[in-house]
Amino acid sequence: MEGVDENEDGMFVLPSGVETEAPGLSGVPEEDINCRCRVGYRIDGLEPELRRARNPVTGKTEVITYQTYRDYFGQFGEEGRKQYVARITED
């Protein structure tokens, strides 16, 4: 759902066709469980320049240049993905 804007009714339309007011609020378990979507805001048409993100290799939160989740996570490659998955599943 990255980069998806709300429709004229203020709703987000998920790939399945379900409409929701915000991420994780559709009431459909298949859509809400493990949803990592978030709402971002544009003010006067301006996109954000910075954001906080957890580094999948170090586990520390960093302030980074705004980019899509796919771009951010992709820079760590397969090894970063494995380390991240190992970290979140060990709890």
C-alpha cells in the first residue's frame, strides 16, 4: 500500500477491495494482522524529508532521509533481512 492516497471519501482501498479509514483498522484479519502500513501527511503538498527507522542490522533507531520502506530495507540486502527476521523472532 506504499504511496497510496485516500479516495474522495477519505478511505483507503486495500488490494482486496476492502475500504478502511487507516492501516490496521479494516476489521479483516487477513488485512490487519502483520500490517506495517502507516499514515503519512503532506502539508501544503510537501513530502517529508526525514523519518525515524530501526536499522535491521544494528537494531538501533536512526534518523534517516525519507524513503520508501522497500528502498530503505533493500539497502541492507538479504543478510540484513535475515538478521532482522532473527531479531524479531527470538522474543
